[in-house]
Amino acid sequence: MKKIIFLLVSFLIFYNNYGYTQNYPFQNPSLSIDARVNDLVARLTLKEKVAQMLNSTPAIERLGISPYDWWNECLHGVARTSYHTTSYPQAIGMAAAFDVNAMKTMGDYTSDEGRAIHNESLRKKDYNRYTGLTYWTPNINIFRDPRWGRGQETYGEDPFLTASIAKAFVAGLQGNDPKYLKAAACAKHYAIHSGPESTRHTFDVTASNHDLWDTYLPAFKALVVNAKVAGVMCAYNAYAGQPCCGNDKLIVDILRKQWHFTGYVTSDCGAIDDFYQTHKMFPDAESSATDAVLHGTDVECGNQTYKTLILAVKDGKLTEKDINVSLKRLFTIRFRLGMFDPINMVKYAQIPITDLESQPHKDHALKMARESIVLLRNTNNVLPLTKNIMHIAVLGPNADNAETQLGNYSGQPSVVTTVLQGIKNKMKNADIFYSKATDFVSTDPQGFSKLLDSIKNADVIIYVGGISPRLEGEEMKVTTPGFSGGDRTSIALPTVQTDFMKALKATGKPIVFVMMTGSAISIPWEEEHIPGIINAWYGGQAAGTAVADVLFGDYNPAGRLPVTFYKSDSDLPPFDDYSMHNRTYRYFKGDPLYPFGFGLSYTKFTYSNLKLSKTKINKYETVEAEVTVTNSGNVTSDEVVQLYITPLKKGPDVPLYALKGFKRIHLAPGSSQKISFHVTPDLLKSVDEYGESVLDSGGVKISIAGSSPSERSVELGAAKPASANLTVK
């Protein structure tokens, strides 16, 4: 009798989020997720199982399971849906804010909108792509070379900054419910992937163990081990002779065994096809699919190769039990998202469609756009501009370009405020002249005399140039001077823009250069001759308002560069060389145009009284580093306080210095604040030639300032760092 009662209870009728009524144990919310997953997978045929391993899964009508597409995007706001959504600055811009709290809020707001779309789509029985909750973001590849067109999707060149920003985003996106995921983040592209775009389907990366563990893996480890990210996407390219999606070292040894990752792994789109079509490492689709699954890749973003798994099982290349391993990982994610539970049990399933573009979300898009802006040059305090000026010339290909502001992998907000519109909104009584003036790139002779005559009465010229996500991005069909296939062939600002600014300079009028870009641009002439330069990145829907606020002093810029701005192409090693030698601020031995971490302000900050709780420690002790930061200027402002560690031991694999802490603070004029950092043994460790993290005896220098501790930073106007030495016994 007890057994009969148990079975009756287990087979109670449950109503799930898809509107089906069923009587299977996997529909019972009172059972554990493992029990429910095991029950569901046991009921599937081999054909049904394999179909669930493609990104676009069909319905299993006999079990009341609706279709689902794993492919969804929210790089900087929910993207590619038919709904209007809030668009935040491109990822590289959000990294420039150096604000983990703002990043966590952005992730939270983004998953609000994602849930709202998903909930509404379920109500309409719309199961199309980009309505799901498994988001293939963040992109935490290291932006090792500014020529990479997809670098705009990353959080820059530094592993510590990347990990810090990404952890905050994942925490916000996935939510804090003890049972349910709000949405599922996915760390990509695992693990060594940063161009060139033209060879990503064939390239076999060679990287030392030092570079692997020192540069390419730390952010992935932070998300897998600490942030508990739900998914990982493996890259197109190969590493050490094996495709990344079928790699012994990366997936089997490191991801699954060392880091104990239990989430799902998806291929990049078409990456399993590459096993046999472009990498030529397998003779056919069947052997390629087998290899990927046995290495732990659970989902194929594609529609053909994994279908051969049915034949592979019949041919004895793998077993149905091997298939079950992947199926259980996949359905575990869907159960954790509450997809098989009653709506009233899942608080996230009740988020309404009215949350899209809510006022707090739009306000936060403006906040992050403001925080992302980096003031690079301000000679003779040309900025901020006075609001008394009456004649303004707004020129340039990005002055009224909403498409540029949104970057790639973007949603479509209801309203995008361009720089031109932002200035018009702020300066309602001014006479504003606008002209696109130049294209981004031109090889034709340019004549500017007619346009210059049109702006002869201007009190100030604001040139909004840079580049565009239509020129840099993912595997693009672009071939134009300076750009090829989505990557850049030169980091120099296109010549036509520099030539035009030279003509503007000759007028003798004040000039401000507003640069929009997803990557570092070499602007040596502008740095020497244009008095005011700000980098606005691809700032999202509110970029125009944010730029206008900075230009006219309603917001004091405090963004910092998450990448090094080099002086010329000659500073760069070959693009396809993945060695970190002479790359990024940690290893670059040259003189940068603008250093990593650099950014000016309309006020001045000073750093003093750096105190260490101990000046000598053993290898297991933590040190408190405290510094006094003073706003010694006349303007209230944010400041990004940055801590760097410089090893006193020198060697080819030893970084010059490395970011190990940062805090964004707010200070009124004349006020001071004591800022402290916990410097743990892990932060003091370095990676040796074998890839091991070690803490050698000896000394390090701890520096705290508003930029990296380079002579160039101080030369450009950044505060002098406060420094102290620490001895490790």
C-alpha cells in the first residue's frame, strides 16, 4: 500500500510554464532536480536525445516538452529580439567604467528584460531564437591585440579587470535565488581566442603554459570556480593540435577535472563542422561529433554534425550512456531556470513585459555611458565648454550615428540619443551647425574649403569621429583601407579624419575630438595638436546625452582605459602570434600613447600616506594597504583608485606591473577618503614557466593611484602614485 501511495504522489498532475498538464515525476517540483532530470532523460529515445543536443531543439510532444533554442544574446542588454530593449555601452566601454557595482546592476536589469521577453513569449507560444534564457555572454577573451575586431565585446586586455567585471555581470544576470537561475550566463570563447577573424576556423594556437595560466585562463577560472557560471562556449580555433571543442587539456583536464565544472558546454556556431571541414582533423561528421561529445561539448550550435550521433552510437563509437551525460547537464540547466515548474513557484517567471526599457534601466544606461567616457587630453582646460557659447559646429561621421553607438551584438532601444541630439537637447538656445563632413575612410582627394567656410562663425568645433562596428566586428565582409574581414590592418585613425582635423586646426578655433571606437586607436597627431580629446567608445542608447554632459561640465569624466593605446602599428607583434611577449601593459616595453588605466578629470586628485599593515610577511599572510585620496581640485568627481603590484624580481615571464585591485569612489572638492585593499597571497603570486602559481621569496612594490604606475601616465597628467615596498620571507 505504501508503495502505491508513493507512486500516486509521484505522478500527481503538474502544470508547467509551457502550459502542459502531465503526470510524470520529472514534472514534480517537490523532487530533487537530479531525480527529475534522471526521470526525464530515461524516457527519451536516442533520436529525441540527439535532437536535444542541437541549439534549436524540437518539441517532445508526448512528454509535453516545448521547443527551446539555447542561442540567446545579451552582451550589453538583451539583443536580437523583436522587442525594444535597453542598450548599455558596448562591453569594452562598460569595462572602462571600472565599476563592479554598476556592472552587477546592469546584469540584473538585463536579465529582468530577458525574463520579461521569455515570459511573454511563452504566453504567446513563441519559441523562436532569442526568446530563451540561456545567454551566450560574457565574452571574456583577453583583448591581446587592438587589431581584433571582436575585442569590443571583451572587458579589455587585463585578466584581473576582466575577471572582476565579468563576475559582477554573471552575479547580476544569474540572480540570487537559492533554487532558480534568473538567467544562465555563458563564458566564451574558451579559452585562447582573439583573432584573426579570417583564420579562426583553421588556426592552431601555440601558447606557453605561462601565457595560458597567466593571461588566457584566469578570467575563465574566476567565472567557473567563483561565479558558478552556468555555461561555457568553446572556441572555433584549435589549441595544441586539437580543436578547442574537443580538447583534452582545456575541457577534459582543466574545465571538468581541475575546476569541477558541472554546467553545460556549447560549441561556437559551426565549430563542430570545422573539425572535419576546415581543421581537417577528422574524416567525417560522425567521428567529429563523437570526439566533441566524448570531450564534454554538450550542445552543437549548428544543425547537422551532431545528428550523426545516432549512427555513431549504432556504430559503437560512443554509447547512449555518453549521450546521457550531456543530456543531464542540459536539462539540469533548464530545470534550474524553472522551465518545468508552475509559474507561481518561480518569482522570475512573473516578471512582466512592462519591465522592458523601464525608467531605472534607462537611467542606468545613462549612468554607465557617463562612467565609460575617458578624458584623454584637456590642454589649457578647453573642457568643459561654457554654456554661454552661441555658435557650435558639430561635425563627423559619428556625430549623428545611432548605429555606431549601439556596437555589435546589440538590441534595438526605442530611442537612441546621438551626440548631435544630446548637444541640441542641452544647448537649446545655441546655433548648431551639423555636417557629416567626412566618411570614416576615404581614398579620394578631399576638399574641405566649402565646409570650413560654413563654420567660420563657430565658437567651438566638436568633431565626432573614430571608427564603427560596421568596420570592426565578427568575421565581416569588409575590405577597405585599414580594415579586413572584421579586423583592422592598421590601428591608425583613418587618414581622411586626421587630414580633416588638420584643416580644422588651421582655422584657429577651439576643437574637441570625440572618438567612438571599440578598440585602441593610434592618434599621435591629435594627441599633440587637438586640445580636447575624449573617448566615448560605442556608448549605447544614451551615449549622446552622456557625451554632452561631459562636454559641458554636467558630468566629470572618470573612465579609465581598459586597453593600452599604442603609438603605431610598429609597436605590435604579428597579429597571429599568441605569445604575450611585448603585449599589453603588463609586458609592453615600449612607450605607449595612452597607458592602460589612464584617464583625466576636470579636477585633481592626490595620493598620500600609503601604509601597509606589515612590510614583511610570510607566504600565507594578507596585507592591508591603505592610502589617502584627496580631491585637491574644485569639482566633485568620481575617481578610480587602482592598486598595482610590481615584482622586484625581473625575468622574461615577469610582468612589469599588474592590476590587483580597484575601487570607484566619489569625492567632493577638498575632501579626502582613506581607501584600503586586502592584498592576499594569491594576488602576490606570479605564474612560472610551467604554468604554476608561485609566491617566491623577495620583494614587490605596491603602487596606488588613478592610473597605472608608468612614467607616461604622470607625464600625461595623471596623479603621481603612492608606493611602498613589501618583503615576502
